[in-house]
Amino acid sequence: MKKQQLQKYLPFALALALPAALFWYYDVYVNWNPVLCCIAVAALLLCVAALTLLVLRARGETKPRALAWKTLLSVAVFAAALVGVSGIINNALRIGAKTAAATALPLAAAQILVLFALRLRLPRKPTKAIICICAAMACLLSCIFTIGVPFYMENYGMKNAAVRDGAQLDFELWDYSQEPAGGTLLNIDINSVNIPFLNSVVDTATPNTVREALQPFVAQYANTQITDVLFNIFCQYSAAPSEVYTTDVDKYLQTSENGVPVDYKEIFHASYTLSQWGVDPFEVWIAQCRELGMRPWISLRMNDCHEPDDETNWLRGDFFYEARENGWMIGEDYGYFRNCFDYAVPEVREKMLAYIEEQFMRYDVHGLELDWMREITCFKEQGRPENVEIINDFMRRVDKLRHMAQEKWGHEIKIMCRLPRDYTQSVIYGFDAAAWAKEGLVNAIVVTPRWESNDSAMPLHQWRAALTGSDVKIYAGLEILTNRAAVESHSTARTAQGYAAQYLSAGADAIYLFNYFQNPNEPSETFREVYNTCGSMDTLLGARRRHVVTFQDIAPKGVGRFRPLPMKVTKTKPQSLLVHTGSFEAEELTIYLGLKPNANAESLRVYLNGKQCEYLGKTALPEEDKANYLREEADIYAWRAVGPFSEGAQSVTVHNNLMRSVAVSYVEICID
């Protein structure tokens, strides 16, 4: 190859490789960090220079260093040209061709001129031309990125800010036009408060006074907005009398479990004493609910797996060890959930159906809840169509048992199921509520997080669409943990009111409270306020509410979760997310953002629904003394926004004026 040909074509070949290497530094490139960008480019150019020098020496060139220097300059210009073009393409894909062209046309024109000039002059005396062109391009790029980009972001970037909340992209699907319904359903779990309460009752009552002594447990919920009380009678053992599963009385009498000596008498002494007195507390409470105008339900945890690491545990019935020995559990691949029963096993289903029949015949209730969210991992192999048909058949058999119970008790009995936030993901788990609705197998669905968060964007519109044509009620489930951090911070009344208002405004038929029960001997003012306000928009409209952006805490294997935070805000890429607030009456509100310590918050511009907000400075979160919802260390900054506001949801957009990116790890709208 001739010297002139090598000098002419080698830069073109190397220039094609350099931009590809630069894109390994994509994050640096997008964030425009000057120091890192210069280091990356300098390192790459040195590699190109060394490679060029080696090639020229191998070819026997007489002046390899001088030629290598000219080649390096050529490569630098070509790299700048190609990276610039790739940046235009990237912007076109990200923010649209028209808006990208508005700021990129001068750059594109410069690239064309550079390519043309180099093509003509490189074989002759390119050094001066290359230096001049490099200087001109440096000035041009400087102008574009110091004037053009900020101008574009100020005037056009708001409309094209990246939306973080994938579940909320179809904003029009969120229906805030329906007249809000109302009511509150309260689930009381099997042991957390009823065991200590019952123990206190039998310590002071007699067989003649015990029924009266049981009354405060339900009476505390009377004259509130609670319309339905769900008594959880089963997890891994039965708190109700049973011939099918191990009961609390059996656990009291148990002396050996799994070959290990045990003694559970202190825990279950009230259950044993009441059984000796011939008193069933659930029977008393169910009757009392009706007297007080509340609807009583029994609730069954369909696959509870608490305390998986314990060798023995007071929560476990004998069937646990039988299932484990026979391989009827989903297995080690599921971590914490490894001890969940596999509903593909007929023996597992038959055991539960026998228990359901037994309890249907025992208690005269308004309805039965099948709590599939304790736990939803009911199959070793997820996503199989066979799983859906197995559960469909299970639900049909439950429906037959329901009709038997209706004949005995002389009234309609409802069936309700707790399921995950996302309808499509629910089907992957094996639970197709739409199929149940078509066959009349279910009356209500509780759409809910599992435990770790109060999901701030459950797509109720998906469920409404899936259940179209049926009269199945959709209830929005609230958990006791708002945004689980290092410390398990419970929801306050203000955060619970925020989620309740959001979901009632979005069309939920009622609010369902999980883990919001209390012992009447230890009443909670927070819970009392929740009971009195979260069931109606009349009491929520003027409430001082908090709307904390959280996350989805469980999803099927291989399926991404809704996790809008943290979000990375750069100078060229603002971020936007929707905060669902529901309806409210306030004329102004406060936006709280959590940033990494020592971040420059003054460089941020925050907009609510396209209107710039007033920066208030560094502060603390509301109710900081009651709960900490920060999942990572952060400083909190506040901005004030004034109306008018959107109906149902507010768009929060964050712009960054600095060259360095800013990570936003916490977002909250507070309505005072």
C-alpha cells in the first residue's frame, strides 16, 4: 500500500471504531461531565495514536511520528463528527425528530463541512486545515451546549421530559370521572392482637362473664367508617375448631414438633381455656358485628409461610411437615417463599377445600375471603396455562361449597380474593379473576401490595377493564408499611388518607385495610383517625394528606417491578413522574424531593403540571418524628406549588442546570 493511500484511508477506518468505543462511556457522554469526558477521549486518542504508530512503523514509513500526529488529528475530527451525528440520532429517538433538529441543525451542517473539507484536503497538507476546523468545531459545540441546549430545555424540554412511571404512561386510562364510592374493610390477623387480647380476657373473666368480656374487641370499630370486619382464622394452623388442620388448642397440647420438644402453653392458654368453657370467640364476634351494623367475614391465608428458617414454630400445623417430606412445596429457588405449598399437587388443594367446607358449615358469615396474597407464589413453575386452569377449577369447587353454605344459612354468601396490583401479573401467577367473574365465582377483588410498601400506582383501570361486564367490586388494599426502609416505618394517618383518597378517586369501590387492627387494651389514635376518615371522600377532601411515591414489592419471576425511584436528572434529560393524589380542596401544596447529601438543590427547577414551583430550601419531612420513609440516605428539599391543579394526578418534572447529574431518591406531595 502506498504512503499516500495509507495516509488517506487509515484515518477513516480508525474514525469508525472510535465512536463505538466512546459509547462505552455513554453515561459520561450524556451527563456531560467535563473531567471524565476529557479523560475518556484523551485515553482513547492515545490508544489510536499508539496503534497508528505501530502500523506505520510496520509498513516501513520514514517519518512515522509526523504521520501518526496528522492521522491522530484526523481521527479526532472524524470522531467528533460521528459522535455528534450519533448524538443527533439519539436525541431524535429520545425527544422527537423535530425538536432534535431545532438544536442540532447547526451542528449537522458543521459536520458535513468538516467531512467535505477533510475529504478534499487530507491527502495534501491537512495539518493547518484540521487545526482550524477543530478550533471552529470547538467554538460551535461550546455555543450549542452552553446556549442552545439550555434554551431548548427551558422552552421545549418540559413537554418532552422522560416519564419515569411506566405504569402511568397511559394517563387517560386512569378514570377519575367516576363518583367515588366508599366504605372500609378491616382485616384482623390470626394472632397479632387477638392472642394477647384473649389471654387478658381469660385471666380476668369467668365462664359466666367471658362473652361480655369479649365484646370490646369488635365494639372498638363501631361508629366508624368500617363497614366490614374480616376475621383471619387460618394461616398455617387454624384458630377455629377444626378436624382438618392443626388448631391452636392442638398447639397448646403439643409437646413435640418435628422430633423436637416444644411447649406453646403460654401462647395458647386462652384458646385452650375458652375451648374448655365451650366458648368460640369468632362466633361471638360474628354475631356482634351484625348487631353493630358491620358485615362479618372469615378470611383464610391460602399459603402462609412465616418463619421459614425456624426448625419448629408455634405457627405451624402438622401438614407443613407432611408437605415438606413429600415434596409438595415450591422449593429453595423461591427463597423466603420456599415453604409455600405447590397448588399443582392435588393433596394440597383437597386439604384446603376440606377446610373451607368445614368452616362454611361452622360460621354464619357475610362472606369468605381467600387471601392469595399470603402468599401468591402457589406454583413451582410460574406462567403455565395449566396453573390458571387448576385455580379456576379450585374456585369452581369453592363456589359449590358456597352454595351448600347458602342453603344452610338461608342467605347469599360472598366470595372475595386478595390479589396483586397488576392483572396481567396475577394471571402469570395463575390467578385469572376475569375468568372467575364471567362464571360468577367471585364477588370482590382486593387489589393490593404484599407488605413492604403502600403501592402508589396500582393500575385499577386494568382491573376495571378486565372485569368489564361483571358486578365484581374492586377494593384498593392499603398496607401498614408505606415505604419500607431500614426501619419498618408504619403509615401515619396522613399517609393512609393520601392513598385512600387517591384510590377512591380512581374508582375503587372501597378501601381495604391490612394490618391496621388494634388491641382495645392498647388503642391507637392513628388507627382511630384512619377508621374515621379513610372510607369516604367527604372526610378525605379537606384532610392534611401525604402522597408518597413508592414501589411494587412483589412480581412474578422474570417480570420487572414498578420502581420509579431513584431517577437520574441531567442537564439534557429532565425527569417527570405522575403523583396520584385524587381530589382535594387545597389551593397550594408542597413537593418534597430527597437528594443525595450535599447535592446542589438550588440548581434544580421543579415544575408541577408545567408551572414552575417556588424553591423553599432544605427542610425535614412532615411527621419526621413518627415515621422515616427514606430508603437511602438523603437530604430533603421543598418546593411550593400553587393551583390550579389537575384532577386526580399531578405531574412533577425536575430540571437540572448543572453539568453533573442529580439522583432523586424520594418524592412526596403534601397537601396541607
